[in-house]
Amino acid sequence: AADAKAGRALAAKCQVCHGLDGIAKIPIAPHLAGESEIYLQSQLKAFRSGKREHEMMTVVAKDLSDQEIADLAAWYASIAISVTMPK
């Protein structure tokens, strides 16, 4: 089972680009807050395997275990986001 609390600790190395809160801190990084666990896991596994490539993400993901990927995905998926529509 995924552990969001463990994922939060792991997210410390993700926070420069994606933010600990899942809100991207740089223009080229996507927001991760509230994203689907399944999607996040599949993307991290794709970076880890080399199926998907990105200069930073390939390096970050290469040493992540399946459990660490699940924990990170659980953390970012657990962050509640809200939307305010423009008037």
C-alpha cells in the first residue's frame, strides 16, 4: 500500500521544480497536486525505464523503487486543490 506520509518525505527532492505542495515552481514543470495516482505512477515508471525522457526527470526517477513511486504518487494525489472560475 502506498504511504502518502513517506511520499511527502521523498518529495523534498521534487520541491525545487514541482513544489512540496505540488504547485510547479518553474515554468517547464507541471503541477502535480491532485493528479491521479495511476497517472503519476505510470509517468515516473516511464521516466525510470527510459520510455519517457527528460534531462532532469530521467536522473531523478532512475533510482526510485516501485514503493517510492507509489508513495510519491500518493502524496501528490492527496493534495486537495480548488478551482475558481473567472466571472
